[in-house]
Amino acid sequence: MTESEKMLTRSARTKARGHQEGPSLEKYFSPESLAQRLECSVAKVRKSIWQGQLDAVRIGRLVRIPASSVQKWLSGAPR
């Protein structure tokens, strides 16, 4: 099996498992930066996360909110 065939096989296995190739390039916001951008309080952003209306990711002590979650939240789409 050639090296290119091995790469194609590995790529097919990765896609079959539902994994993305390469790092995620999605933008993330801190609660503070999102509140400033939306012109609302940080407390409102944190409360929305706590109530489950807004998805967030915890990285150690940091909380980050994916841009895709913000778009869903602003459009009023159910999670």
C-alpha cells in the first residue's frame, strides 16, 4: 500500500467516526467580551449559561462561549 493510499484510508476512517480533520477554527468569546459586544451585563451572559440557554466550554477556570452557540441563542432557536 502506498503512502497516499494509507492517508486516504486514515482520512476515511476519521470521517466515518465523525471526527473533524484538523483543529477547530471556531471563534470563542469570554463572558465579558460577549457582554460588551451585545451591550448587556456580564451577569446576563453568565445567567444564560447557568440556565442552559447558552452553551459554554470550561477550560480550567476559564469559560468560553462558541460563536455558533451565540448565533443560536440570538436567533431564539432551541438547543
